[in-house]
Amino acid sequence: MTITYNNNIPNAPNNPSNDQPLMFVNTNSISTFLAVDHVGFGVSGATNGYHNMSSYAVQGSPPTAVNSAARVFSQNVTYPGGHIDLELFMGKAANDSDNPSSVIQLTNTRFSPTNTGLAANPKYFTTYLPGGLIMIGYSDQNTYNANAFVLYNNNTFTFPTQILTVVATGLKSSAIQFVVNASQIQLNGFKIQASDKLDGISYIAIGY
């Protein structure tokens, strides 16, 4: 959609009758522009001027940081397997006291294609938390030795910098669930510490 607007109209030296058609266009364009994301003019109720939603044009790269203002923008992200999804990002101000101009991904809409319902095996996801943290979750009904090394999300994910915590639960064929200790925690996985083999495992891991 293109919204036409005539700059410098009305212009003092111009004949008002010449500027009137251009002012008419400008007035209607302002109404059209505001109604893209806002409650438009002439709508009854107490929501005049409020946002209906917040839309962001796709950016090819992060917008330039400025002082004393954060940036929220959208940008395409290429995930494993070549999947491309549009995500939201936040960028810090250029004069921020902690990591100035840095960019944090706020959303992650890419879920594993195997995560299709209760019958899926395995099921897993990746999502982003405020502050740049990444959380992954996984669940399967596969057999594991008592001291097996588990690769995150079926060997599809590695934390870029640091892993903070892993909380795991083991499953026995009798449907008994119990907490499993996670040791030798690494960027790409962790080692199970259990008293016996497992018939399934679920875990959540957080890092960045």
C-alpha cells in the first residue's frame, strides 16, 4: 500500500484554490496512515488513538543504534534445515552502560517439525527469553543407558556461549517419573546420572 502525501502544502504564496485538492489528499492520507495499526478516526468508544496492533517492516539488518532509545524491529532468521522465519528483535541504545548497541532476539517461531502432537516422538522446541536467554525443551520415549550422553533437541541444537541449567526427568516403562541428575553439562548436551536405564526422558535447558 502506498499512501500519497504532498509536502509543504498548504504553502503561503500559493493560491488556496490550487492547494485545496492537495490538502484534501493529505487529510485523507493522515486518516489512512493512522488506521494502519491504530483505532481510526470516527470510531465510537474509549479506544480512539489506541493501537490495534504493532506492525514492523522487515529489516535486512539491525537499524542503526542511537543514544537514549531502544530499537524494536523485525528481521528474517534462517534456522537449521533452511527454514526462514520472521522474528522480533530489540536493540540497546548506543550509549547504554551495558553492551551498548547490542541486539537481542525476542521471539522464536520455529518449532521442530516433529513437534506435531502428543504422539510425536521426540517432541522439542526452542524459544527465547527476555535478556537474550535461550530455553529449549525436549521429551521422548526412547531407551537410554544409565550414564548416556544426551545431545540437545535430538542433536539439532547447541548453545552459542554458555549453558546455565538443565532440569531432567526420567521415565520408566511403568510410567514412573523421577528426577534425573544432569552432569558434565556442555553446550551441546549433558550426561545422565540414573540408577538404571531409562525408557524416556524430558528436560528443559536454559543458556545463551
